[in-house]
Amino acid sequence: MTAIAAFAISIEFCVLIGVTMSFLLAVPRAGRMLLTEFVLTDEGGVHERLPDDEPCELTLIFGLEGEMFFGATAALEQHFAEIESRVTPVTQVLVLRVKRARNPDAVGLSLLENFLERMKAHGVRVLLCGVRPEFALKMEKTGLAGRIGERVFLEQPVRQTSTLLAIRHAYEILTSRCAHCPRREGGLESQKLYFQV
């Protein structure tokens, strides 16, 4: 487009056209975010939910992946709405994995905070896990970390990941059990949790 504009219009405007086109083409591509649902198996495994997996209604586990900046606003709002639609009156805890959510800006953190407020209104406790140092720093600077409190699990450079720590904590604070809850016999305390890729 820049080369065509240089011949068709003038050299001054071709640079502006090139920058505008690159912005229009790059931002939507970079703004794609993925939402993944995870389930906890009876054996203590955590893996991506497959069509035949029955999710627990008491504890929901989701993961966000992608650039969490102003260009991802539409995708992020859509994913938060999808998570919210999965919340039922019996849902108590939501584990939100943000390990692969990168470069949050003020818009992304504002959307996250609004989502957390809506979950609080539903009576659902949200545990953020996989929080990387740069993500945690931005939450500190905006004051979001202080408003969330102790519901943040920083990414761990060890085998027991923050996701597993958050899931273990989620099952500790549940006040009831569902039919396929791993706590129904022996509890998670007697199980070794592991993450399946």
C-alpha cells in the first residue's frame, strides 16, 4: 500500500497511509485472545476440557492466553461474558489462569477488575493464578493487587505450579461437593495434583 500510494498520491501521504494500514492490520491480529476451560479429573490431573468431560459446577477453571491490551477489548469482554454465563447459583470458586496473558495495559486491567466485581456480585470467589512478575507489577501499580487481596497466586519456578496451588485452595474453601468432586473420597489432600498438557 505504501509503494502504491507513493506513485499514486505523494511521498508525504504514503508514509501516513502505510502506518495507518499496518496499524489496522496488526492490532486486530495481536488482539486475539484464547479462552480455555480446564477440568480436574478423579485421579488429580488437570487438563483442557474435552467434549465428554463433565465440568464441576462448584469450581470453574479457565485460562486466558494472548495480549491483554486495548486491541483485545472485544475478545476479552466476550471471554469474560462466556465465563459469566457458565456461573450457576451453586458456583463458589473460579480459578482464572493468566500465565499466558501478556502485556496487560490499563484497559485490560480495567476489564479484569470489572469482571472480578461482577463475580463478587454473583457470590463467586475468583483466584488468579499463573500471575507472572510483570503482570503482578502492573496490578500493583494500578492498585488492583490491593483490591484483590490474597487471591493471587504468583507463577512458581517449581513443579507445584501456581495453578495447582490455586485449585487446591479452591477445593479447600468449597462448602459443598458435587457428584464427581475429587474431594468426595479422601480429598485432594491425599492426592498428588498434576497438570496435563
